[in-house]
Amino acid sequence: MTDYKLNNLNLSKLEKQVSIPKYNRSNIKTGIVHVGIGGFHRAHQAYYTDKLLSDESIKDWGICGVALLDFDTKIYNVLKEQDGLYTLVVKELDGTLTKSIIGAITEYMFAPENPMQVIEKMASPEVKIISLTITEGGYNYNEATKTFNFENPLIQHDLKNPQAPKTIFGYLTQAFKLRKERGLLGCTVQSCDNVQGNGHVAKEMILSYVKAVEPELVSWIEANVSFPNSMVDRITPATSPSDITGLLETSGIDDVWPVVCEPFHQWVIEDDFIAGRPAWETVGAQFVKDVVPYEKMKLSLLNAGHSVLGILGALIGYSTIDEAANNPEISAFLKSFMDKEVTPILGNLEGVNLEKYKESLLQRFGNIYIKDQIDRICSESSAKFPIFVLPTVNAQLKQNGPIEYAAFVVAAWAIYSLGVNETGDELVVKDAMKTILNEKAIASKENPKAFLEIESVFGKIKDSAEFVDIYTNSYNNIVEHGVEKCVMEMYNKD
């Protein structure tokens, strides 16, 4: 089998080995600027858009992918070398691989290299949507104060250097300013991150920043920019070296950074696009009036479930999510958490079979071919727990409901933050708040409540005597008996 470097020149030569774009990419105009072109965007939004573009009458919705951070140099260089092309490898439950080359990213920019180029692209009249996958922490939201964090050093930089920003807030502010000055129409900012009410949060945080730097721009944004909420769902693990070599050996595709994912995908979107939108509903997306119930379900079950499996699995010594999900004790713990603590606070989910959804999650988590790395799932837990786990705790506390399982996971996270698992091996803790997490974790060995004093993460939860009591007991039990024995006793007791 001949090997071919993935690029436009070789695309037609790969048609026998793999599905390729059927449309002429050179005829596609950029209608979407997407910030954050990592694996999830390429497995999800770009995947839907690629399917849409297969209708050759549609030419206005190509994607310009923006690599925002210095850290993103590699993905930018890969897309540049491969003409924006990449291979999407779907790992089916039976182990088979479904491969396709995605062509929806027709432009690519590296923001640190040329900030004004990105700002001009965002302000372009042909761009109708600026979409985001900037991670939960990218919204710069302080959980304790419920406000925008102006103390962030990158925000401080943007305040002093408006023409050379480093954050999404600086870029959007300058792009909106140009649109207003040039008399152009507004656009839609579409969050695709795992944040409940992601559109509302994006709007609130952006307006908070704009009020500080360009207050006269606020009324224009409120009148000319829409911020639809959305729920996104597709498990997309980090690409491994074996994924790259396997693709080359089986298909002859020399792709430096393919994307691997599960077969399941879902996209529920609030239909609020001020400047027009692609007909994503024709390729499987769902447009609704209210996304909140779907978001709450997904964040509280799937994303929280991932954190449960990740933290508990890491302490036991597992390296992948499927190992944790296929441990009978951990699986039973997760099921009890979902049934007893999460389900009662979700309310009425019209048209959703919740029991079937929870069953599907356990199956998806246990997919032995996905091999989602636990250290990826546990990364940036300080941004994830306030969104995925703590809302369940707070809702249950308000109604005097059960919190034992969630408190146990928080206690496990405190122990995880010491950086050592139960077998004595080092844990690689990847978190913007790693230092303070570790300091409080060390202090918790004497007083477990110390971990809850990180107010930007936990808010006022330390003031709940009920939570602190259950959390402290869980902490001490894990230290004394280990995770597996503790979880076994918990669900057997129930």
C-alpha cells in the first residue's frame, strides 16, 4: 500500500481507502470563525459542518479555525501543513474503525502570530458565526463571586494591549468594535463548551469585559450579537501515537494528528442566530427553544460521570476511563450517584428517556476501544467540579436531599490533589490551580475541611455543616480503607 501525506494534492488518491469530502473546498466561503480547534471541535462541530457541505449547493459555511494560545502552535502547524484536512476515526463498540477525511476547516490562523489578522477575520462581513471551544476555564468566571475575574494576568494584559490581545474577550471586543465602526451587521457568538447556559455565560462574561474597556460598545453588542445556548456531546479522547501509526498502516494515510472519537454524537442548539445559520438540523443537530434541560442532564450525568470515574480510577491506579467503568464496584457507585443524587434534581425532561440515557452512558464509558486517558479527564478539575458536580450538591442541600456520593467524590479529589495514588505512584495533576489545590490537599491531612476553603471553586459549601460532616467522614474512610472497599460498602448499604 502506498503511503500518502494528507493534503489537498493527495486527497483524490485516498478515495479508495477512506471517505473524502465530495465538495470543492476551494469554492467554500468562510462563514464561521471557530476559536479552539482541538480534538472535540474537529470530532463534533466540524464533523456536522463537513456533512452539511456535502450538499454542493451550500458554499457559505466554511470554517476558519483559530489557534488562540501559544500552546496551540502544534495544531496550527499541522492544519497548515495538511491544508486544514484531518482524518476522523470513529471507534465503534465492536472495535471496527470508521474513517473519513474532514474538509470543513478551509482556513486556519495562529492568533499569537498575527492578532490583527484574526480580529479582521472576525469582523469580516461574510462571517456570521464566531463559535468557541475554549474549555470551561476559558470563560474566566469566579465561582465564589459569580463575576468576571479581572485579576487574571491575561485579562490584565488585554486591558493594557487592546490591539494585541491574548484572550477571547480581547479579540471579540476589537472585532465588534470594527463591525460597529464600519457599519456592518452583527453576528452570533456560539459557545460549544460544557458550561450550563453556555450562551448566557458567554454573553455575561463578554459584556463584563466590554463594560470595562469599551463601555460605549455595550448597547451595540446587545442589539447586534446573539448568544445561543447549546449542548454538545461526543467522547473524544486524546489521539495516541498508536492511532497515528495504525491509520498509516491500515489506510496509507500519513496524518500527523487524526482525531479519534466514539460513534455517539449529539448537538442540541437554541435557535437564536441573529445573522443566519447553517441548516445543521439536516445532518443530525437538533434546534430547540430551550436547551437548559438537555444541558443540565448532560453536564450532571455524562460530564460529572466522567469526573467520578476519573478521580476514583486515578486513585486506584487505572490509566483509562474504560478500566474504571468496567470495575463492578466503581460502576455500581456511579449508577447509584446518577440514580439517587442527580436524577431527582433534573426535573421533567420532555422527550428524553432518562433511564435509557443513563444506561447508554455506562456503555459508552465502558467502550474498551476508546481508551480515554484518565489524566485528560481529571485535568482542570478546578474548572469542572463547579460546573459538573457542585450544582447537584447545592440543589440537594436546598431540599435536604442525599449528597453522600457527591461528597465522597469531592473527598477523593482532595486526596487525588496530593499527587499520589493508592499504590504510591505519582499522579500527573494538570490544573491551572495545581499549586493551591496541592497546598490545601496537604493541609487536609490534618483538617480535611481545608480543601473546601478554596472559595473560587467551592463557593460557600464549607458553611454547610451537613456537607462538611459527610465529606470529612468520606475523606477519613478513603484514607483508611481505600476507594474500592469504601464504594462497595456504600452501595451495599443502600
